[in-house]
Amino acid sequence: MFSLSSVIEDKILKELGGLFKKTRLKAGLTQAELAARIDKDQQSIQRFEKGRINPTIVYLIEVATGLDVDLWELIKELEEMI
């Protein structure tokens, strides 16, 4: 069974959240605007962008859809960062 150390997991989650934040800002959206697009609360987006939650694939798809970006392109970019 594969298990990431908590330090590596924290780094990945922070990088992932930061990548989505950068994408959101590039799209000219506030956290509240993105949250409204995907029927989430602003605090959920904030926690995600800070790497404080481990999002499900469904959550990632919802956020990518709300940002009108290709999730797999963001995942590739994340892979290059870590």
C-alpha cells in the first residue's frame, strides 16, 4: 500500500490550491464569485486554495468547470511543480 508522508501531502495540497488560486485570479474571479458558480461557500474555496482540504475528484472537476479550465491541464502543471 502506498502512503505519502504528511509533509509531502501538505506540500502537494498547498501547490494544488495555489495553482487553482492563480487560475482563478487570472480569470478575474473572486472566491465568492467562483463559489457561487459551483454552488459552494466562499470558505470552502478559501480552505481549498490554502491547501487545508484534500479535495475529491468531484470537487476538483466542479472547481475546474467553474473556472472554465481543463482539469487535466492543471494536473499536468501541478506534476511539473512537484
